[in-house]
Amino acid sequence: MPLTMNKDVFITCAVTGSGGSQDRSPHVPRSPAQIADSAIAAAKAGAAVVHCHVRDPETGAPSRRLDLYREVTQRIREAEVDVILNLTAGMGGDIVFGSTEQPLPPVAGTDMIGAAERVQHIKECLPEIGTLDCGTMNFAEADYVMTNTPGMLTAMGRMMTELGVKPEIEAFDTGHLWYAKQLVKDGVLDGPALVQLCMGVPWGAPDDLNTFMAMVNNVPDDWTFSAFGLGRHQMAYVAASVLAGGNVRVGLEDNLWLDKGVLAENWQLVERAGTIIENMGARVIGPAQVREQLGLTKRAAT
């Protein structure tokens, strides 16, 4: 397909993630206050959307605690800056198998819960967007599998849709896009859908441009997509996604570095992405325009 550059681009900032990065940079936020403050700073730097996980405030380990999600949500909504809140629903589908000779029962690190529990914080906090990891895959570590079965995705997707929360399909490979289209066809998700193309996550889609364009070419024309690349390729994918007609995601979930030897803060990554976008001749759009584009309803603080 010919490239059709996106002239009106929104930036998503993935604020903290659920990986083991909390001890690799002092800028990775842990507490609800730190996560919210980092999200607000990113919004002030130009992010229209902030994608948030929560962590144990003491250890920095990833968490699913409802009280932490409630506090992050409240703090962001009470801020003086407008931003679209996007909460993860990706946790609770982790299987860590035992040895190759005795894979069952699963071992420490396994965290498998039901669909209702996986979206309970979505139900309580009602973000404008919630992520839906649209497939099962081997994920980085040798014996860890990120598990999202068709039945689980159908149940979670339907719950989000009924709550009025826009699912953001997280596609780590072309098959995930294939199933996302089936979810829309089946009426589980409303179309046109919102997609995040996740590039360079072992062992999903590698972050080469041929694979990226294969992903782009599998997104229906009337859907909205963003993309990111991990680590040192994060800013390259800002340019690549805009050139291919998409939006962009940056943030400490995907990359800790601003320059070689220089640890980043979220607002700095957003600011740099904005500079790249504008230097390409596009413009960065804000949350009001994104809401209009995606059909979102702004949620007020309670």
C-alpha cells in the first residue's frame, strides 16, 4: 500500500508498565502519587493519552491492587491538565511453567485470574480507554507465556464495551490483528477499533520495517492505530508510525533512555516525540480532538 502520512498525530505516554524496570532507573514511578505526577507532566509536554499500570509503592513490583488504581485515577482526573486515561487490563493472564521435564503445575510468577477480576479496576475507575492484549504468546522469558484465549478476550472485550470503555487492542503479531477483526465482526468490540502495534517485544513481531508494514497493512482502513518500538528504536518508530499513517506511543514502559547514558523522564520522551512529529510537518493534537476522533466521553473526577 502507498504511504499516507498522518498529519494530525496524538501521543500516548506509557508511564510505568509492569516489567522489572523499577530498579533500573530512578525515574520509573512506583507510588500512585509518582505515577500520577509523571502522567500529568507527560500531558503537559503534549501527551493526549496516558497509559497506566500500578506498582507496589514499596517494592516497585507490578500490582493489581484496586486501591492503587483508584488513587492514580483520582489524582489524574483532579489535575489542572486535561488528558485521556488509558488503564491496562493486561495483567492476570501470566503462566510460568516448570521445567521442560515437569512443566506442570505452574511455578512462582504465575498469575491467572478470571475475566471479571481482570477488568474489575476498569469497572470501578471507568477510564476512557482500556487495553486488550489480543492474543497469547511466548513473552521474553524462557518459560513465561502471556495468556489471552479467545474465550477470555471475548468476555473481557464485551465487558469493556458494555461499560462504555474503548478497548485499545494491543497487537503483538499479525494473528492478533486477525482475531481483533473477528471480535469486531462478532460484535464484541465496536468498530472502527483502536489498535496499538507493539513492535520488538520478544517473541512477537520483530521491529524491522517489513514486519511493521505487514502489521500496518493488516489494520482496516477505518481503524485508528498507534505504534511503538522497544528501547533504542522508540524514537525511530515515532517517525515510522507517522509516515505510515498512525499515531505514536513513547514512555518508560518501553524505553528508559533519552540518549546514550542519559536516563529519561516520561515528559522528556513525549517532548522529543512531539519535536519529531512537528519536524515531519505534522501537528500534535490534544485530548479533545482525540475524543472526537475516537468517540470517547470525558470522565470527571468523583
